[in-house]
Amino acid sequence: MKLFRFRGGIHPPSRKELSAGSAIETMPLPERLYIPMQQHIGTPAEPAVKIGQHVLKGQLLARASGALSAPIHAPTSGWIRAVTDFTAPHPSGLPILTVVLEPDGKDEWDEFPLPKDPFEMPPELIAERVAAAGIVGMGGATFPTAVKLGGATNKHIHTLLINGGECEPYLTCDDRLMRERAFEVIDGVLLILHGIRWGRAIIAIEDNKHEALEAMRATAKGYGQLEVVAVPTLYPMGSEKQLIKTVTGLEVPAGGLAAQVGVLVQNVATAYAVHEAIRYGRPLVRRIVTVSGGAVRDRRNLEVPIGTLVDDLLRHCGHDGEPERLLMGGPMMGTVLPHAMVPIVKGSNGVLALSKPELPEGSASPCIRCGSCVRVCPVGLMPLELMKRAQNNDLDGAQDYGLSDCLSCGTCAYVCPAHLPLTHYFNYAKGELAARAQQKRKNDYTRQLVQARQARLEREAQAKAAAAAKRKAERAAKKAQEAEA
Amino acid sequence: MLAAVLSLTVLGLALGWLLGLAARRFRVDVDPRVAQVEALMPGSQCGQCGFPGCSPAALAVVNGEAPLTLCPPGGKALVEALGNTLGISVDTSAMNDGDPQLARVDETICIGCIKCLRTCPTDAIVGAPKQIHVVMERACTGCGACIEICPTGALALMEEEPTLRTWRWAKPQLVAA
Ligand code: SF4
Ligand code: SF4
Ligand code: SF4
Ligand code: SF4
């Protein structure tokens, strides 16, 4: 298959060897599970359980609310102990509404009616079941999968692209999944194809994962509609637009979506979750997480119930002293965690406890205009110019230089010889833009309220005047009556 | 009688004509931008800008007598909108970026007098007589009108607590860049 090259990109040290050899193991149930009500892009789910209630594994904990949302299910059987605010896996360390579940140790599944032959099911039913199972993009984007599938049926999708890139250093959970559960992943891919009524899928895997490629190729053999391709190892290959470009040569326009060029992208772990949901009726309640980094003693790939604390994982794997930096996800685009008392969510593909030597060193110095950042930016932006504008709070200027197309992939900051925190600047500028938009909405709302109040005051004044006139008339009538009498 | 009526009519007509002339002659062009600017402002007439309301504030802005950053409730979003309308670029980085303030009722002190409720320009306070009142954060602009009127001092402005929805990355602090 002919491949294309996206612009820029880098080869950071992969460090995958730390955990690639560890087969998937089941994480023992922790004492408590902390299940946040928002683990997806969109509106938070609404809790549907009471404190003290006993739930079975897979039972609904929270309903989806609105069109862009996803339900959340019990990761094991046990009792609901609280519905309360708990730290979110987010750099701010701010809280989010969370259901606290105490496992009863039986890990007893709820009963689900099994479909006879999913391929006999009407295609719409696949998206429906995927929605009910609470599946979201498991590569980290956490976009509700059913919304993507539903959208795909009425657009001209010509290719289903399965993302097995896993280009972030350290992470090996998708690699292990493809090696050990290739059959299930392939089945998930076929089910998604059935759901979108389309026949062709390309499974793209970075060429540093030989075993995964082999396993997936062997399993896909015999299905004419599936093609497994090895794509070059190049960061950020796993980014949607870059992968599409590599495999199909198509460029998703700036600010556009993959569907616009007729491609639907799904992660391999998402395909696996679809298999579980359609074949066994099981909702998404656990995921595979790579626990790695220099500060971790036994680096592993663990199948973890959603809601397990990062602290539980680190204690299970053992760690030497306090890590220098704690991350959820990969080192390039992952989330820096404030502490380890935060739960694993549907989008958590890794927990990294990094030691000092693994972190970039050197303090920032002025930009020397070397242009390295421009050469490597996969989007073709000019990071140094963007940064200058972000520094000066010139948001319009930054927009003109393509701020909203920036992936925050960290590639530019990685190569910058002056150690400038380029990506941090872009996150800051994007946040300011969002704040601006929020403020504007508030101003509009204020204006509405003021107008409503004015209208109300006028109505009240009119009502008062009318009442006064009525009283006056009544008094006059009374007087007239008295005069007559 | 008739003479009086006639002379008054003539006088009235003549004066009216003169007035009309004067109006045409000495007409002050109202800058259409004033209306545009006023439409951008939050319209709460809260007076935080030091003007008696949004309309005089808009006039002052257009005449260059007040800075674009005059309106605290409008925030940076308003400054930028004003700058675009008037073709002026402003450096918003100098703007006080303190977190927006919101009024909060101390439930142990509020006596439910409904004074604040009637004062609030955005109807942000809900309550009933003799019941403890609550400020709806979404509607409060932090104008402080209610603070002054409250007889028991139950209302105070507090910094808005950040949530996951409002949290933003801080600007990187660099000595040299
Ligand atoms: S890589 Fe760093 S030093 Fe070089 S041009 Fe970009 S920002 Fe400047
Ligand atoms: S972070 Fe943004 S500007 Fe930097 S390389 Fe990635 S896409 Fe380009
Ligand atoms: S501060 Fe803003 S909202 Fe308040 S009166 Fe002045 S212009 Fe209007
Ligand atoms: S500060 Fe008081 S009067 Fe002003 S908007 Fe807020 S609640 Fe209303």
C-alpha cells in the first residue's frame, strides 16, 4: 500500500521497552472506586443511584444527559457509599461530581440479554448499543463513539481507519491488546463496519510494533475488507489528521473534521470495547492502562476497573520514592497530575511516574529564531510567531497564525534548543480565547436579563397605574351613589 | 379676544418655524457609534464605570473621554469588541485580571428584607419576603449595588471559585523570552 508523509514530526526516545514485555494482568479490586460523572467530551452524566444502594457490575450508575454525553456503569458489584465532589484527573486538581463505590468482592455481573448474531442486527442497533454501553474514544480523546457512528451513517464515509499508532513514548497498552486479543479487536472492527454499513477498514499500526502487526495480520487474513498496514514510527502518528494523511494522502482542512474527507477514525481499544458491548452486552467498565516510568518498580500493563486510584496502581506496581512528575497519558500530550489520589477514567491509557533523568532539562532562554519548531510542526504552523503573539496577549494575531489548528502535541517544545514552553503558551492562549467566549456569552445573558427586568418593571408600573385608576373609578362611583342616596 | 387668539397663533407659528430652522442649522450630529457601543455594553446600568449608566458611558468612550477598559462586568471580551468597533487596539494584558467577583448572601445574617432583590439590575437575587435570599452566580455581574443596600451586611462580593469549566492555563512565567 502506498503511504504518504505528513509534514514535520519527531522521534522521541520510545521507552516502550520498559513495559512492552509485560502481558496484560488484571488489577485486583481496590478498597474503593471513585467514578467521575464526566469521563467524556460533552455534558456530564446524571447520577441514577442512591447512597447505600447495592449495584451489580455493569449496572447503570449515571445516565447520559443530552445529545453529546455518555452513560457510566458500575465497574464491579458493591455498595454506593457517596455521591460527592472528588479530585478530577486534571492538571488543576479541581473536583468533579463522583460516585464512590465500595466493592463487595464478588465482582458479579449484571445479566445482559445476548444478541443471537450481531451481523443480523439492523445497523442502527449497533450505534444504539454502543451508546448504551457508554463507549467513548479510548485513545484519550473520549468523544462519545456512538455519536461518531451515528454521524457516519449519513455522511459519505469511504474508509474506516483503525488507529493502532500508539505513538506516545512509554505507552504499550494498545500494543499488548493487539498482540493478545487480536481476534476480539478484529471482531470489534467488523462490528463497527456493520454499524456504518460500509465494507472497508484499514488498521494502521506503527512499524515498531512487530508482534502486534503480525498478530493482527494473521487474524485479519481471510477478511477481504480488512487491511493491516505498517506506518512509519513518527510522532505524532496517532493524531487523527496525521494518520489520515499518512494512510490516505487526504488532508483534513484546517478547522475541519475527519468525516469531511470521508474517513472515520477509531482507536483499537475502542474497537475492543465495541466487541465486548455487542457480543456480550457488557458496558465499558474497565480498560487497559500502562503503568510505567523510571520511578515505577514493576512496569506493567494492567486491566483496571474504572475509578481505581492512580495511587492504588502505583502501590500495586511499587515505586521508589516520590516520582519527579506524575502523568496520566503519555509524556508528550498527557495530563500532569497534582497528586496520585485521582481515579482512572475511560480515556486513561497510561500512568507514568517519571524520575528526574527522564525529564527534559535546561531552563528557558530567549528564542534564537533557529526555525526548528517550524520544521517539525506537523500542522505546518510557525510556533515561534504564535508564541510571540501569545506572550503579548495578541489573541487575534495568534488566531491568524492558526492557533486553533494547533494540536498541543508538544513537538515544537520538544525540539526547541532554547527550552521555551511553546505548548504551554498555546494552551494558555487557547484558554484565554475560551474565557473570552464565555465572557461574551455572559455579557449577552446580562443584557437579556436587564431587558427582561426593564419589561417587568414597566409591566408592574402599568399594573399599578391600572389598579390606581380602578380604585379611583370605584371611589367616584361610590361617591356618586352616596350623592344619589 | 379674536386678536389675542390670532396674535398668539402667529407668534406660535413664527417661533415654531424659527425653532425648526435652528434645529436644522445647529443640529449636533449624534455619532452613530454611540448606539453601536451602547449595544455592546452589558446594559446593567450598574455604574461601576463611574458613569450613571451604560449610555453615558458609551458616549464617553466614543468621545475618547473614557478608556475602553472602563466597564468591569464586560471584561476583556467587551474591551476587544469595543476596540474592533472603534478601530482602536488595546493591550488587554494590562487589565486587572483579578477573578470576577460575585455577590454571595451570608445565610446566617440575611433577614429576607427583599431590598437587594429589588435593586439588582440583572435580577440575580432570588428569594421571597422573610426568606433567605440566594444569588444566582450565572446572572450576577458583581456590580455591588446589592452590597450597599443590604441593611444587615449579609451580602459580600467574593472571588468566583474556579471550576473545571472555568479553569484556564496560567501564562508561563519567563524572565526572558
Ligand atoms: S525552536 Fe525555539 S529557539 Fe528555535 S525558533 Fe522555535 S522557539 Fe525559537
Ligand atoms: S504544539 Fe502546536 S505549534 Fe507546536 S508542533 Fe504541535 S501543532 Fe505545531
Ligand atoms: S460598568 Fe458597564 S454595565 Fe455598568 S454602567 Fe458602566 S458600562 Fe454599564
Ligand atoms: S452584585 Fe448584587 S446587585 Fe450586582 S449583579 Fe450581583 S447580585 Fe445583582
